[in-house]
Amino acid sequence: MDLVSKHSLSVAAILPDDAARAVLVGRVWSKAVDGPCPVLLRDGRLLDLTTIATTVSFLFEHDRLVDRLKSAADLADLGSLDDFLSGKAGELLAPIDLQSIKAAGVTFADSMLERVIEEQAKGDSSRAREIRERLAPVLGDSLRGLVAGSEQAAKVKALLQEMNLWSQYLEVGIGPDAEIFTKSQPMSSVGCGDTVGIHPISQWNNPEPEVVLAVRSDGTILGATLGNDVNLRDVEGRSALLLGKAKDNNASCSIGPFIRLFDENFTIDDLRKVRVTLLVKGEDGFEMIGESPMEAISRSPENLVSQLRNRNHQYPDGAVLFLGTMFAPVKDRRGVGQGFTHEVGDRVEISTPKLGRLVNWVDRCDACPEWTFGIGALMRNLAKRGLL
């Protein structure tokens, strides 16, 4: 897939390589109807799904959804995807609306190691390199390939406790209970092409490229998309109790470009085999690229969803679940031993051939557009359009 140029997006750059065979559901703000619409991408055109469901959340509650979408006829044509990427017909939004936005943390060995480093560095990036060099030979080899909650994981835990290397991050990384937290609020996520925000207090932060599951209210996994769980490493490193401040800020959650629904051309087994690529390009000439396999995850997607949604916790409007980051960037940027941190103007691309490419540009949270269109605004807009 070709790289996109600064502040411009092309259809070919953001869609899956086999888009013609994919069932892709998204969401747009349509100038024609002056409001948001769930859409189906078909032959490069965005078809309005509001006659089937007024929101993506409602849409995903339909039985045999893929069959219904493949056979759907007489759907209003809102315009080409090109028209929305250029702003001519409207704007491409995050492909979700009323769903809860949840995330699983510390699900890959490399990110487990980095969380322990953050904890020991107390948010000071200048100490990270020395701690990494000390811990990586021990923790890296111990954690790689472990199945969370397994008997072998319990043995590794006992060993690391004896070595005084145990951490709260390792507890959720390889123990029986996953870390499931609220990443952001319903309706607050930005989409492909938008700016993502870094809190102005942070001097050590990073993108977190992730696969994101679309989960129906009954716990059925319907499909997947890409996400950027923007994270403030210095804030979380000061205290794990600051997780909310490190994770949930204006424009700190990006999802898209489309949700690909599971069908005969794309199954959950295919999802297990994807490799996710991260590219960061800065206005200062800095460039960083990395690739990680989903196969390295310590818990299966099904296990994580079962810990998200069960008899003890329900999501009547559905949920999306970030599966955890596979890539913890450590390439020095501001100086030797300082590691990676974002700068304003960075272009961030998260991609995999089966899901396409999520592209965003970095700014400060207080410089990104404020989030003003919430659930109340959505209900008023739908009522005005005669859809309630």
C-alpha cells in the first residue's frame, strides 16, 4: 500500500488490499442530510444505511447482518469515498457511535516490558534506556510466547517474584485477569484523516497501534478495524492511578477507517495472522517504522471479549475493544537515551493489508477541535431528520 502525502488521503491509500471483496461499514457526516450516517462502502460509493439502522450500534444488532448488507438494494448514494476524503460531500468519521470504547492493556510481551520500564522510571524518559538494558535480557526472554493465565505463566510469576522483578503490569499481562479499561467515551473518537491529541503536560508519549474488535451487545465479535490508543508514558509512569489522564483526552482515540465485518473472505482466524505496521514521519525529518504480528498476543481475542462482556458486565449498545499494542517505540528522538516521543505535526500511519490504513496527524489536545457532538446532539439531529 502506497504512503499518503501530508494532509491528503486517497482511496487506494486507506482501503484494504482486497477492498472489492470486503464488507466495510463506516460512518460519515453528510452535507446532503446535515448529519451523521452509517454507511456501506460498495464499488467506491458510500451508501446510506439509515433506512436499515439510524446508528452503527443499532445496525450491529441485526441478525445475519453480512447477508443483509450484501443483498441490500435501493440504498441512497451519498457520494464517492473520494468526495468525503476531499471534504466535497462531507467528512469521514470514526466508524462507531453509541458503542462503549474499551481497551485491553499489556497483552504483548514487548509492551509488558515497556510498562515495567515506565513504572521503574517513574515517568522519567531519561532513565528508560538504562532500565531497559538491565531488564530486557531477563524479562524479554521470560515473557515471550507465554500464554496468560497458564501453568507456565504461574511458574514464571513465581520466578520473577523471587528475583524481585514482579510488577502490577506483569500481573495483568500474564496473570488470569486481563486489564480492561475505558479508553474513551462513546461518540468521542476521531476518525481517519483527523488530528490526534497529545496532552500539553506530556513530554514522553507515543502512538499505540492496535487491532480493534467490533462487539455486539450479546458478546458476538462481528469484525475488526484499526485504532490508535494515544498514550502519555510519563503520566502513566508516575502512577498507574493516572491511567485515565494518560489515556482519555481530547482527540486521544482514533478508530478507522472502516469496520471490516467477518465473512467467507475475512474470518477471525485471518485476524489472528495479521501483521500491523506503524509509520511515524515528523516535520523534523524523523522517521520510525515497525511491524508486529497479532500472533504474539498473550490472550486470544475471544478470551479478552469474554473478560469484557459477561454475566457480571454488559454493554447494551455494544462495544469496541482495543486488543493492546504490539509495538512500543523506543527510537531516540530528542537525544541519546531519551527514546521516542511525539512532536506536533507528526503523521502517524497504522496499517495492515486486510484492514487498510488509519492515518492521523498529531497536535496538542488543546489545539485539536473540541468534542461537542455527543449522544444528546446525535438524538436531536436524528429527530430533526425524522429518524426517531
